[in-house]
Amino acid sequence: MSIEVGSKLQGKVTGITNFGAFVELPGGSTGLVHISEVADNYVKDINEFLKVGDEVEVKVLNVESDGKIGLSIRKAKDNPPPERRPQKKGPRGGNNRPQRAVSFEDKMNRFLKDSEERLASLKRNTESKRGGKSSKRG
């Protein structure tokens, strides 16, 4: 049986390591479910989710030329929850309006301007505390 990327298969957990679980697939081949592909939430200890001998449904993520098969349990679920990023709040607490893309040069120019202003302010404050450049000690 050929294993194709994107297909869902039933498998049996044959081994567990600290980085994932080995799953035997139909046809005798074995693939790895990385610990990040076990559940939708953070998995600290894979043993809390899987045991050797468990029957699991997996989705084939990749098949490498050297025969290694990458699998996912969380992507094999029918309706995985959509991944959402938390919206950033503006300085006044509301959502920011969509902003235009800022180029790298614009960001760099803003950084240089801010940096020069901070250095000038710092110099002004430290020189006044030391007596300035023009004061000479005798």
C-alpha cells in the first residue's frame, strides 16, 4: 500500500519518545507523530495523551526520500478549530485600523531618528551633571 501525503490512515502506537510517538501504519511501515502534532494545545508530556498500543487516526504530512513518514494526529481530526491570533490593541485600548505596510527603509529611518534623539537627550543630561564640555578642572 502506497502512502500518500494528505491521506488519513488508522495506525497503532508502537513506541513513545520525549519528542513524539511512532505509529505503525497499514502495510507495515512506521511513521512519526511529532509531539507538536499530537494535540491542538501545548503537550508537555506525550504520555498524558498516548500509550503504546493505542489505535489512532493520523494524517500523512510528508514522505521523505529516505523513507521517513511525518504524521499528525491533530490534523487528522475532521474539524480542527481555526487558528486565531489575538488581535493587538492600540495605544488607547481599541483595535488598530488596518495599517499600510511599512517598508524596511521607513522602519530603519524611524529607528535612527529615535536613536539620535535619545542619544542627544542622554548627552545633554550627563554633560550638565558633569559640568559640560567647556568646564575645565584646575
